[in-house]
Amino acid sequence: MTAILADAPEQQSRKPSWSLLLAKYREPSALRSWFEIAVTAIPFVGLWALAAVAVLDGHWWGLVLTIPAAGLLVRLFILQHDCGHGTLFAQRGLNDWTGRILGVFTLTPYDYWRRTHAVHHASAGNLDRRGIGDVDTLTVREYQALSRFGRLRYRLYRHPVVMFGLGPAWLFLCQYRLPIGLMRAGAQPWVSTIATNLAIAVPVAAMIWLVGLVPFLVVQVPITLMAATAGVWLFYVQHQFEETHWSEEGEWSFQHAALHGSSHYDLPPVLRWFTGNIGIHHVHHLAAKIPFYRLPEVLRDHPELRDMGRITLLDSLKCVRLVLWDEKARRLVSFRDARGLAIA
């Protein structure tokens, strides 16, 4: 798994850097990008409408359609995510305005999110630069230094019901309505959040007028909550896995953090499609300018990357208990493990 970085220094110096090796995958195809938007947005709107019509006619089985609709909403977020990295189209303006429109569907203010996400990419795995765009993670030492109330608060934050239930709902329904974390970072975060709120209000009002408040909520709320939970789960397991990497500023390097601090979430083909290949996260962090539909090409051409940080769907379920960074063992541990370290 660590063979890539285990070569002797003189061998490494003769190898092209990963940035050079992966540069050829950065070119997007406008035709492919428009196709990906169409095969995601059109079925999403169609499923939403079918579910609403079914509910209006008293056919509550129509709510089953909210499940694939939620999957498509996750995929719309991946498209917006690529816009934020400037990878869906070659033109920055087209990326930005496409991302802003998609943000109305995903309830995510594009420019505000893009700014916080850029911080995440620039500091992922850096212990000295935690706090923006990532899952709050304490070291064992920091956790043990907390008061009893502080430990309880962190435990509640890390509880699965909060992390994957209340947390996603709060994030997408409430937190994204204001530029939390960038309140004093100038006008852009405020313009982004407020403009997105106003843009969301227009289709919401139109749909309530068309189908009524109750049918609208019965269809929209499950779609939003399922998609939000899936999105937070994906982001969580892409960095919160046992073999992840964290280091202090002086030891941190971008390439090492990308390859070892991000997972390869090897999902079944159907889930890979709905999640827009975002599970190939170590490659994405290594070269964020690669369009999501070209990430599989990288694994095909560079098989040495396939097993790095690889976790399966079953493996990922075990990641929930990993909540603290053990600086001595250099791995994530559970609360129980931390209690054992305290005794030792």
C-alpha cells in the first residue's frame, strides 16, 4: 500500500511528479459535461414530479421515488462540486454560473461553499489548520484535557445520530442559510448565501402553489434529508478511516496528505455512478482539476493507486467508531481506545 512512497530518494527523483503524470486527465469535455448534467437533472425533476403527483392522488407508494431522487440530488451536488474546482467546463464563468444554479437544487450557496472547500483541500490532514470545511477531529491529548462538559459535547457531536442525522439536516437547512465561519470575510459569502436563499424561495413558492404545502413537504423533506445524510457520510469516510494521515504543519506535505489522508472508497458500480466517482478521493485530492468522470481513467492507467487507502462499503461501517487522533500511534482511535490510553 505504501510502495509508491517507499522508493529510495534517488528513484523518486527520477520519477515525474504526480502533478505531471495526472495533468493529461484535467481536460474536460463540454459535451460529456452537458450530458452528465442532463442525465442527472432531468430524471431528478421527473422523479420529483411523479412522486408529488402520486401523493396528490393519494398513492403514498410514490414516496418510494424519493429514494432514487435523493441519489440524483447527491449527484447534482457532485456536479456542483466539480464546478467549484473549475473542472466541469473549461470556462470559469460557465463553471460558476452552473454551480450557482445547481446550488438552488442542493440548497448550497456555491461561492461560500467553494471558498470553505478550497480551505479544506489546502489543509486536509494538517493538525494545525483544522476547523474550516472538515469534520471536527480532536487528538487524544486534546480530548483528555477537556472538562467533563467539553467531553460530553464532543461525544454528542460525534454520535452517529448527530453526525449523520441531525447534523446533515442542520448543515443544509440551517447553517448554509448564513455564511457561518466566514461572517467577517467580506461581502462575497453574504451575497452568496442570501442570493441563494432568495433563488431557492422562488421554486419553493411555485411548487407549493402548484401541489400544496403538505405534498411539497412530504416529497421534498425526505429527498433533502436522505441526500444530506449521504453527502455527509461520503465526506466523513473519505477522511475518517483507520489508515488516514494527520501531521503537524512542519511535517505536512500536500502530496502525502492527499495520498494517505484521503480514502479510495471502492463502492459498487451503481453507487459509484450516483456519487460521481467521489470515492476515488485520494486521486481527487492529489489532482482536484480532474473532472469526476475521468477519475476512473487514472486508476486504470495507474493501478498502483487502486489499493491506497482502499475501503469497501463494509469497511466503511467500522469507521464510525474512529473519533480521535492518537498522535503517538498516528492513527484514529475510538473513545474506548482513548480511555485505555488514559489508564496507561
